[in-house]
Amino acid sequence: LAAAGVVSLSSVAQAQEAAAGADALAASTTLTGYVSTSYTMDGTSSADPAGYFRSGEDNNKFALDVVSLTLASAQGAGEYATGYTVQLWAGDAAGDIGTGESTSTVELMQANIDLRLPVGNGLDLKVGQMGTVVGAETYDYNANAFYTRSFAFAAEPTHHTGILASYQLTDDLSVSAGLANSTDSAETNDVKDGGKALLVAVSYTTPDTLGVLGGAELYYGGVLGASNTADSDAEQDTHYLSASIPVPVEGLSYSVGWTVVDKDDVGGNNNGNTNITSHYLGYALTESLSLNVRYEHGNVNSGTTPSVPKWASNIDGLESLSVGLDYALWDNVTSRIEWREDSGDNLTDQEVVALNVVYNF
């Protein structure tokens, strides 16, 4: 064609470059995910036990929790590097996250773009729908030590739609700040009265020069000024503090998290606070077998919980203990058994035994 004058050699070169660019883009995109299945034996008579995640719906039966699919392109090292992440959930558990206008068996877990600006060491921006900056646990079944979620998780926001800027000040200190739609729900693009919530996070690792205190990972995350009603005066602040503390015992790990949800009093109503402390202990018994313990205590105020958990009353004197065993019998498979017991004022004592198998790909 070039010899006949139909196309020029430059256009052929450009077409080759375009094809090469498409190949490079395809090569940089990865598909990962997991399949989570479970069997839950619940000892409570409640149809929707407080603090449990899906166990009210899946009592004494096998369940396909979710199939999670993530398409992503990792952000490069250039001054204007870009990347993206799109994660979809399919299955009965997908409706629990509530990112759509109505719950369904397919939901958008996250969809965001990573951008870098050449400011100092590099200012990283995350734009779109993203996970929250508070909390020790996430929705993803393969990211937590336990199958059931904590009371603190149920009291915290889970998703935001907005922009988050992150900057690495030193090797040990990073900060993040951003704005998101002011809402108490995970629904994409949901916003109350056009307001905005402030997202902040600070992460610091103590230096080794502190001796036994060196290497501790300290974190603060905050979602400030979020409104959970059409009344913009009814603002809610969520604060989360955590510390991962080195333990001088091989195979043993310990971390503690503190969640406080503070809602403004509106119209003379005393909404109160939710205040939960969560302790996490992990111990590697062998190369394949690990023991995990989670202990929570505090109080839950129904006026400060997000709309997703179906809690009908306040819980004072809350205590929750979870003990789990994780055994790596097969490659790429998380297999675990968990026992949990909850108690507190205005909460019927409840127990659960859960079996969970997750295949990661």
C-alpha cells in the first residue's frame, strides 16, 4: 500500500506504534479476584443479629458469599504516572455494600483513577469511588483475619466518592487529605444537601532508635463533617486510631484500634457516641496454621451507625470475642473456622460458628 501511494510510511509507523501502545496497555492491566464460600451455624434466634455480617441471612446453611473481580493497572514511577482500579462484586453478599440505588447481586466495590503530580516527592491523587480511610477491616473476605466483621466495622463508613491526595513526607511518615460526597451510605454519587465530608489520614512508623518501641505503626484516620440526613446541620465525625505494636515473640503480632463516631445533637436530641476498642492478636502456630483472636469492648449508639447495619437499639457494655484458626492446606486458598460470642445491654447473648473457604486468583 505504501508503494502504491495509498498510505505513507509515516502512517504505517504510527499504526505500528498504536498497536504497540495497545499491547503495552493490555500487558499492564491485571485481573485478580477471589471466590468466597461459607457455612454459618448461628446460636441466636434473631433474624438479623447485631454485629454479624450476613449470618442473619445465612443461618445454618451453605452460602456463596461473593465472586470478586478486580481489573487494575498499577501506577508507574514517572512524574505524571497513572493507574486505575475497578472492582466488581457478584453474589448474594454484593447487595450488602449498597453502592447502587437499589441493592442487587452485582455491585461496584470500587472504581478510581490514580494520578501523580510532580510536587516534591510526588503527590498522588485518587479520584472516583474508593474505600474509606478509617477502620481495621474491609468488605473483602480475603483481606481480614476473620469471616465475620467487627462491631467497629459496622459503625464506620465504608466507601466514599471524591478525591484523596496522599504525600510521603519521609520514609516513616505519610499524610492524606481529601473531599468526598457528604453521606452516610455507600451508594455511588449519593450526597446529602450538596455537602462535602473531609477525609484525613496520617501514618507514622516509629524509628528503630526507640528500642523496644521502634517499628510501631501508628495511624489516624478521620471522616469529618459527614451528614446522614438531608439536614446539613446533622453532621457526623468518625475518628479511628490504631497501633501495630512489635511483640518480642516470634510469630506473634498485636494491634489495637479505637473507633469513635460522634454525631451532632440536632433539635434537642441527644444522639450520643459510638465508642469501640478492638484488639487483634495473631500467632503462627506452624508454617501452615495460625491462630487469630479479636476482642472488642465499648458501646454502640444506634443514632450514629450508618444505614447499612440493621441495629434497632443502643448497646452498652458491649463485649465481643472471636477466635479463629486459619490453615493453609491448599495453594491460593484461605480455609478457616471461627467461633464468636457477643454480649451487652439491649443485646441478646449470641454465638456463631463459621466455616469459610476463599480461593484467590
